Amino acid sequence: MKQRPMKSQPIKILVVVVALAAIAIIIPNTNSFVILLTTRALAFSILVMSLDILLGYTGLPSLGQAAYLGVGAYLTAILATRYQFGLGYDFWLVVVLGILFGAALAAIFGLLAIRATGVYFLMITLALGQCVWGLAYRWNSLTGGDNGINLRARPKFGIDLANEVTFFYLVIGFFAASLFLMYTLVRSPFGRSLAGIRERELRMKILGYNTWLHKYIAFIIAGGFGGLSGVVSPENVVLTTSVDALLMAVLGGAGTLVGGVIGASIVFGLREYLSTLVPWWQYVLGAVYVLTILYLPTGLMGIPERIRQRRALTANREETKKPVPVTS
């Protein structure tokens, strides 16, 4: 199992902190469109990072992550529109409920999916995610069907989240807290064991680890963060949401957490920019995904490592070309 150098971790943390501070200062001084786009990207990044716990750290590619986002989103919308619950200080209780409901659904789905691996795991999570989509689409009396639920107001609890800048700061706060918690998780002994399962599950079993339980717990944790993402900023529960999350994680670099954030930011930016230029912008975005998988399998976060490897290879070649001194 390959481990990244520990000495580089403080530098990475510092870079992330500086980047978040810069975003928190710069974005509110831009126009409303940029604020809204950044807010959506940060909220969706929570879902992408939760998927990265499965994909990058446990080796489980999931296509059902939108289901947990949908649970959190529908829970928030139904409580707000039908019971006027979650529109004040009780919003924080809705956040907790969204996490718990997402984790509970993942606990149920995990019993069906965890024993599978590879493409079989992918297909099972796809099927389970589509079950949630079908339920949301057909249960018109509760979910509104394909029309969805219209939230007319955001919560007010001392601060008014209807203000786009205030809402942006709330989302970036949720994002920062989620990133910190997930980073702590993957750097813990539990996270190290997940990486060991990803690299060689049989070896971990021989060492005495209950690999099924480890994967099951990771699956539940990912579902909980997915539910949080739905509470913070609802998106569609359709298959494309899960596909987008998976491709964003791969684009940025699976197994890095931050790579998913970079991937989400690039995709959201390209999608909004290209859609104003050409009607076939989906093909351009698809080409970006394909080229990344073919020529940059480790994602954008893997570029520095590839550069170091090429430099080391070049240095080795130069070393071998040096003439060997002849002694008489």
C-alpha cells in the first residue's frame, strides 16, 4: 500500500486553508451569478467528496450517491412546505435529520451492495439509486413528481439566508466543516485500513480486518454526507447527478478529497460558460472527461506527481549517459 509523504501534508492543508480564505473574501465582491455558481459548486462538492470516500479511499465506484442527496433535499422541502419546520432555528435540527436519513438509507442499501465488487457494485448502486428516483417521480402527493417541490423562502434565524452572500457563507462553512471531518477520517487508522482494503483486500482479511464491516461503515458515512449536501443545496435526484459526481471525482483526482472540489468547480464553470456559447456543450464536456481518463487517470491532482516522475526518469537517463571513468 503506497503512502503519501507525511511532510507534504501540512503544505497541502495550508494551501487549502489559504484557498478557502481567498474564496470567502473574493467571491462576495463579485456579481450575483458568480456567487450563486460558487455556492452551488461548494454544496455539490460535499457530495463529490462523500463519493470519494468510497471511490478513492475504499475502491468502491458508486452510481447511487444522488439517492442520499435526494433524501436530504426532499426531507428539507417537505418539512418546510407542509409543516413550516426548518425555517427558523430549527433548521439546524433539519441538518441533523438530513444526515441521519442519508446515513439510514445508506445503511439499508449497503446491506445489498457491499458484498459486490467492481462493476457489480457499480450496477447495484445504480439500480438502488434509480429506485429512489422512481419513488420520487411516482409519489406525486408527497414529492410533487417531476414538478418537484418549490421552496419559496430560506430559513431565518438571526440571519436571513435569503441574502445570497449570507447563504454563500453558510454553505462555505458547511463545506469547510465537511472537508475537515472527512480529511480527519481518511487520515485516521480507520481511513488507513480503507486504503489497505482498496489496495489488497485479501491481505487485510489475512491480517484480521473485518473488511466487510469497514466498507459498510464507509458506505454509511458517505451516505450521511450525501444527505447533508441535499439539505444545504438541493439538486436533482436523477442518474446524471450521480454520474456527474463520479466524473468530477475522477477529473479532479480520486483519493484526494480536494480533487473532487476542483473537478466540481471546473465542471460547473465549463457547463455555465459553454452553454452560453454553443448548443452542443455536452459533447465538449464529455470530451474533457474522456481525455482525462485516457491521458490523466490520476486526475488533475496527479499532475505534480507525474511531473516529478518524469523529472526523476530524465535525471536517471542523464546519469546513465555519463561516461564511466577508465582506470589504468
